Amino acid sequence: MFKQAYLRDAKVPLMIPATDIGTGDVHIFKSGYDADFVRDRNVRLVDAIVASCSAPSFFAPAKVGNYFLCDGGIWANNPSLLALTEAVRRLQVPLDQVRILSIGTGVSLKYYSLSQVKWGFARGWGISKFIDMLLNLQSLTANNVTRLLLPDGNYLRINFSSDNLHLDDTRLVDDLLSRADHDFSHEHKEIVGWMSRSRA
């Protein structure tokens, strides 16, 4: 779809989070919406997207220029707070004029039972469940802080919860599409209302 489009070709300010595994640092691809941004102008959009989606244990890190990168969801699973910070700090948009529509990819409900949990991965924590919890906490923190900083009605988060959410099971794609359609149908009035307010 993106063919040979580069980040410099983006018509609107664009940020794509990734993780630099060579330095253990965050890596944010940015289109050329600021004269100071020179690193990413010649990065192909598809390369930035692949790097941002390269989830550890599922995909190999992506090499983009001199960087080895993986999934931006490790630290920006919900990038709302990142977008808010950039809008206010870099683009100089007044806080009360920032409006964010955030669309999530589901929240796992696989939590620990207080009667069963034992200390340590080998005794019952389960690495997969623990990683799900870390990602959910990071996403929830960004959600809560963004909601607290923005005026009421300026932030809309659409997401769903499931106790059958597995990142590595492609057989669940139809289920995810069904959940997305369900959420859109039930949140339609709120979404339309939010969009009409943002145009005002």
C-alpha cells in the first residue's frame, strides 16, 4: 500500500514509536514537521511500520539505517500520552485545543488469582500472563494521565476487554474483527459526537 513513500511525504505530522534494542532506548520515527527533524526524512514508511510492529519472540528485529529496532508497544502500547506531549511541546498547540481519538487493540483479562499466585515465574506467574499485565499497565497509565490532562470530552478511548486474547494466535482474527464491529456499533454515537465536536 505504501510502496516507496517516505516519512518526508506524510501530509500531516506523523510519529511511529519503536524500541532501539542496541541501546535499550526509545526510538520515535517522525515525519518532517519540524526543521530539526533530519534523521527520518529518508526512511521508507513501510520500514518504520515494520520496525514498530516487530514484536519480540514473534519477529526478528528490523534494521533501519544503523538501528536495530523492535515493537514500539513495549513502551508505547497506548501512544496517546506521547502524541499529547508532542502536540503541546513541539507543535505548540494549547492543551485545551488538543483532541485525541485513541483506538486500542484489546486488553487481556488474564489476571492472577490471589488464592493461586506464587512468587516467581516457575511457581505460577507465567511469563505470557506477566507480559500481558505489564503491557496493560503501561497502556492504562497513558490512558489515565492523558484523560486527566485533557479537558472533559477531548479524549476518547475505544478498546475492548477479553479473557481470550492471544497475541500469537492468528485463528482469532475473525473474533477480533467481530469485537471491533461490535464496539463500533455500540460506540457509534459517541464517536460521531466526538468527531462533530472536533470539527467545531
